[in-house]
Amino acid sequence: MVLLAVNWSAFFANVGQFILSFSILVVLHELGHFLPAKWFGCRVEKFYLFFNPWFSLWKKKVGETEYGLGWVPLGGYVKISGMIDESMDKEQLNRPAESWEFRSKPAWQRLIIMLGGVTVNFILALVLFAMILFVWGEERLPMQSLKYGIATDSLATAVGLRDGDQIKALNGKPVQYYGDFMKDLAYSEAVQLTVNRNGADTTVHFPEGTVRQLTKNQLRGFVTPRIPIIVDSVSSEIKTNSGELKKGDRIVALNGQPTGYFDDFNETKLQYKGKPITLSVLRGTDTARVGVTVKEDGSIGFFPVGPAKLFATEKKDYSFVEAIPAGANYGVERLGEYVNGIRLLFTSKEHKVSDNLGSVISIGKTFGGAWDWQRFWTMTALFSIILAFMNILPIPALDGGHALFTLAEMITGRKPSDKFMEYAQMAGMVLLLGLMLYAFGLDIWRLIR
């Protein structure tokens, strides 16, 4: 029964996009290490997409380098001769250093090799953001376009918001766009909303713990644009008992109960699964009644007009020249938001690691369950900038850890011993594996819950 409940088309769309996105990021990241290593005369023994413990799905040796595809999709690697990495090749390190080994190169060259991956990821993110703006432009939904206000879920209602409220300001700052509001809400701590309700402004203070609940739910359903139910198209599978539902009809009541907006209608119809109902619809200047049967899954058999068609959005197109600085600025802003989010995990009671940390399962879900190239490249750009930041952290086993030791060597003139680097690498790997297992466990718990 559980398998039947899975939306398999969405599942495979997410898996396919995750693998493609992750493969692009890993290959280019490792290429950022590979190319400077070759330029400085290092021997690169292996270049792998995904990890290959015990066996490889595919491998081919070209020159001195073995190129391959592993079977564990958690990353990738290049194995550079004479470098202490995840391969933990101690035998090589016990021999005298050769001129083509990483450890024999000057510190500045080793630093460039180590920072090559994060540099490529950061540049890739900026390029992708620029190309997204150039191809698709930027479309935003102004708050003033939400003429019917917002629809609220149970949590929003509990904190004092009401259906039809029009949001004016967040913590004293005017809210101009719906997307910015949701983003700023996610990065808030204490929240004070100014809303217009029935023509008068009122202030809503969120109780302590509300933002944590929001981030735990990833803001799903908290507030959405409130929309009337206008029929866009009718499915051939609709079960009509009397009358006819037509494109352009506006549903205003269900069994005589007013349901002028989608949130009211959606909640009411679920009470009648498998039962016949009567819809009251506005058709031009007339009112008509249509008898239909609600399906067991709660659907009726029509598609409503969505917010994109109902509300006026602001669309800005970019020329190729304009897209470059705009994309760079957009990428830097996203990096700043991510860093701020990390800071909040350690400084705010409203943001907890256990609520925000996720594994490949959480990452896969962000693609939305449908193949959309604009969303795909946007998510890939975001992951690229996150990958760059995470890898530059001064943790042994990450690029940032290696770079930190190399910088210390350049400043002090003393190179850490191979034994020290070996232990540091092991400690870093244990830390990272533990973190990955913890994140995976959190995702499994969320699925079960």
C-alpha cells in the first residue's frame, strides 16, 4: 500500500534531476583540482564521478590517469600522487617524494590546487545565475497584486493571521514581493507582521517557537495567495450528475455553503469524498447549479485558474551584458543568505540543526517533482554555491582544511608532518561521515513521521 501511495513520476523526476545536477557539480569541482594539478606537473592517478569502494561501474585508463564511474553517489574525487586524501594511501607516503608528487610542489602551487574546486563551483554558480536571467528573465509577484489577500493554514491562524489579510510589513520593513516575504520569514527570529484587515492595519506578533515550526515545515502552506475558484479546464473524467461545469465558471458555494475561495472550497469538498454535491457557480451575470460527484481522492475533475494568470506579475528581461553583473550580484546575495542561515543555526533558538539539516533525500525533493529546466538550473546554481562554501570550511578532509594547513605552512615556514596530516584526514572523514549519517537519519525519521 505504501508503494502505491508514492508519486512515482515525481520520484523519478527528482532522482533524475538530482543525479544530473550532482554529476555536473562534482565533475566540474574535481576538474578544478585536476587542471591546476596537471599544469603544475602533478601526476593524477584517478578521476572519479561518485565513490567506488570495492568496484567501479565503469573505468578506463588514459595516459597516467584512470577515469571512472563509482556506484556511491555521494561525491567524487581526483587522486593526486603524493597527497593525503580519502584514499589514505600510506604506502606511497613512505617512499621518498618524487618531483611529480603533490607533496613536492611549492606551497603556493598546492594552495591553488586545493582551492581550484571551490573556485570553479563559485564561478559556475555566478555563470548559471547570469544565464538564467538572460534566458528566462526575472518574474516577481508584488504583494499589492494579491487583491484577495492571503490564505492561511492552521499554524498561521493560530498565530493570529486571518484569511484575506493583506501583508504590509515584516518587522517594520515594507514587503514589496511575495517571494521576498517568504524568504525573509525563513531567516527571521522574532516576527512582527503588519497586515491590513478589513481596511484597517493591525499588528500580529508571532509567539516564540513559531519560526522554528515554520522552518521545520519548510514554510509549506503557511500562507499562500488567496484565489477565487475559476474553472480553467474540465477533465473528461468528471462525474456530472446535473448541469455542466464550463471554462470560466466561478464556484461560489458547495451544497449551499459559501466557498468563494480555493482554501475554503478545498477544505469543504474533502468532507464529501465519494458523494454527490451541488456546486453554485457564477457564469457571466447568471448563477447556475451543477451536480457532480467528489472522487475518493477528494478531487472533482476540473483545473482552476492559477495565481500566475490571476495576478499581475513584474517581469524584467536582461540582455546578455546586463545579465552578467545581475547574475553575479544574485549569486553573492544567495551566498550571504546561506551564510546567515548557518549563523542562525548556532545563535537562534528558532533555528535548529535537526530541523534544517538534510541528506540527498531532502536535496532531491527541492527539484519539485517535475522536469523544469529553469528550476533545474536554479537549483544547480544554488547547490554549486553551497558546495563551494561547505568545501572551504576549515575542516580536515575538506578543501578548506587542506588550504588552512597550507596557509599555516606559508606563514610559519614549517610544513605539517605526513603523520599529522594523516590523523587530521582521518578525523575529518569520521566527522563528515557522522554528519552525513545524522542527516540521512533525520530524513528517514521525517519520512516515517
